[in-house]
Amino acid sequence: MTWNYVDIALMLVKILLVFFIILTLAAYLVLAERRILAWIQDRIGPNRVGPFGLLQPLADVIKMLTKEDLIPASSDRLLFSLAPAMAAIPAILTFSVVPMGAPLHIMGHEVSLQVTDLDVAVLFFLALSSIAVYGVALGGWASNSKYALLGSIRGLSQLISYELSMGLSLVPVVMLAKSLRMTDIVNAQASMPFIVYQPLAFLIFLVSIFAECKRIPFDLPEAEGELVAGFHTEYSGMRFGLFFVGEYINIIALGALASVFFLGGWRGPLLPPIVWFFIKVAVFSFLFIWVRGTLPRLRYDQLMHLGWKFLTPLALINILATGWWLALR
Amino acid sequence: MSVLRDIKEIITGLAITFGHIFRKPVTVQYPEEQRPMPARFRGSIVLTRDPDGQERCVACYLCSGACPVDCISMAAAEGENGRRYAAWFRINFSRCILCGLCAEACPTLAIQMSPEMFHCKREIMDMVWEKEDLLIDGTGKDPNYNFYRHAGIGVVNPRGENPGEDPPVDVRTLLP
């Protein structure tokens, strides 16, 4: 494959565009969450800054940036300042393998709406979601605070347990698509999205990404009722903001991947592909917010019970059943 | 199957919360929207006028005596027709506790509690209200009451011409 300047320029444009889009989306997801949660609770939500509160994310960023940047005296300074980035960067990196739409043709070049089409994109995603745990674990440990440490320990064990069922629920998808490449997975769903063949795997993946995002009902690492704020108790200002925005980027990324793996990615009738992609991501983001407004937090043993004794065996059985079906077909 | 039951419960909960999204919010957006206060709410203090439009206050100092926080002050004066009034009347609302004792003490129904809510001020001196700020045009809670029509001192009418009043008697004619 030969590279010329146009390709490099296109790549750079794509990277910057993806960066811009997901950071904006994450900021507005925070606003959407606050508004929708408020509606669920018969409130109005933030509606003061700009029309319908649309400038609220901007106000939040200004507030975060102008806050005092506090580093606890007994903390490990290097890891303390590194941890928020380690939580946010993998979430952003996940987007590099997500196909956002059908390939376009610009100036005789075929431009896929995907930063890079890795051969092992599924593995890349699983690896990144494991790396994201380091941000939580090191952030809590470096804070040198009991609450933060307890939160990070919880986060660590929770994410390890749910990574397993998440990985296992993706195996049937890979078996059906016969590839780890995202484009192949999307193309394999041209006639029928995988959710029709794999409703069980979809449900397991859905529950696992809830745990992976540390969202209610699996928000034990930051359970504010028990652990103050969990692993980011000691964080303030933009460092906290990075953890926060990382969580929301994670929601968008995992929603995008769920739609790629099970709902056929950008495929859909009538509307242009990229619109379908963002509709599906929006549906998943809304689901995250909706569930947050509905369910209470699980107890720690219930969480472990659900992960190890229920989801993981179920995912294994699902793999066996899928293999059996594929072999007999 | 407890799992199926749990899933059913979760879906029920999700349906309920989804329904709430479309309900009207209960929020009152305070500075723009204000709930009407109950009629007998003890809000800010007003000085009312009698049905003829004159000031009811006779500057008797009973309100300022009843006030537990000493926030009312005034100076009495007397008009040419013998009508007493307050030369100045001042309520320091930064002290006032809205207890309503002044309104209870008032013999002429001049000082009354209104359901009007106070607003915050940035300057503490803006919380000190003078007589011009306190006086309202209406009669407040008892629209027909006029103190001088019952008091028997000839301010509104000559003596003895008010309702329920006998004309004054020349005591010398009673002498033996």
C-alpha cells in the first residue's frame, strides 16, 4: 500500500474530525443525561445557560478549568496526574476502529469513515477496555485515600469479571462474521443484523457494557452513597473532568460498538448510513440514561454473582450452541 | 424462574420511568414564576389607609412596643384637626422576623401583614423601608373600618355624630 500526501491529509482530517465529534458528543451527552434524568424525576433540569441550556457544557468546562487543582499531600503525584488520562485515552482510542458510515468517494480516493480498519479490531477493543481499568485502579491507589482505594479495588474486580462475559458474548458474533475486522462484521449483517441470530449474546453484551462503563446499576466503584465518590474522591478540577468525560466517551464508544456488533452498524433503510449510525448510538446513550433513572445499585456480592455464576456460563453455553448450529447448518 | 421475573420487574420499572419523561415537571422556576401565597401568609408588612383614603396609623407606638426585635421606629405628629399621624415610620426588614405581633397590637388596623414575599437585596440599607415604601392605597383586611369614626374624637365628624355615639353632654347642666 503506497501512501501519498492526500491519503495522509485525509487521515489527519479524519482523526481530528473524530476527536471533535466525540468530545462534543460526550459534552452534550452530559447535558442530555442531566435533562433526561430530570424529566424522569418530573424536574426540568439545567435550562439556564443559553437556549434550552444548550451552552451548559461550555459553562461546565469553564468551571472545571478555573477550579483549584488540588493534589493531596500524601498522594503519589506522578500516578495521580497520569491516571485521568489513562482512563480517558483508551475510551477515545476505541473510536479509531469504529466504522461510522459507508465508504465515501472523494477525489478518486475511497475514504472509509473509520480511522483505521484493523484486522484484529475486536481484540483491539477488548484490549483497550482492559487498559481503561488502569486509570481507575491507579487513580484510586495514588490518591492514598480509603474511599478511593476501596472504589478502585471494586472497579478492578468488577471490570475483570465483566470483561470475561463481554469477550465471550462477542465470540458468537466473530463466529458468524468469520472475521475480527469491523468492516467485515458490518458487511456480514447486510441482510440481517446479528441481534436476530444472537439475542442472548446481545443481552449479555448489554449488561456487560453497563458494568464496563461503571454505570448504574453497576456503579459500585463510585457509589456515592457508600464511598463518597469512589476512585475519584480526591480529584478536582479538570482532572476530575477527564475522568468524567472519559466515562461519557466510554458510553458513546460502547454504544457504537454494540450497534456495530449487533445492530448492523451504519446499515439501515432510507436514511444515509452515517445518520443511521448516530441514531443507533443515540438510542444506546438514551438507554444508559434511562436505566440510570430506573434501577438501584446492586450489592457487591450480587454483582459478582451475576457476573461469574450467571453471565459467563450463559455466554459459554451460547458459544457452544452457536458452534453447534454453525456446524450443522 | 427468578431470572424471568427479574427481567419483567426491570421492564416494568423502565416503563414507569419512561412514562414520567412526558409528564409536566413540578418545578416552579422561582424568580420568574411565583406561587401565589395563601391569603393569611405573613409576608411583608404594609401600612393601610382607611376607607376615606387617609392614613390609618395614629403613631401610638404599640407596634414598636410589641415588636420583639425592635425593628419598628417612628415619630408621632399631630395635624391641625387633631388627627395624629406618624411623621416618619421605618421598618428595618433585615431585622424583622415576620411574627405578626405588630399587626396584632395595632388598635387602628393600620399595620398589617401582606402575603407579598420579600426579595433579596444586595445592600442591607435597601432592607430598611420608610413610610412611603410601606403605605399602600387599599384598606387591607377590614375594608370598612375607620378608627376615627368609633373613637369619639372629632376628627372625621364633629363629636357625637359618629355611629353608635351620643352627643356630648354639657356636664354643668347635670349639676344640682
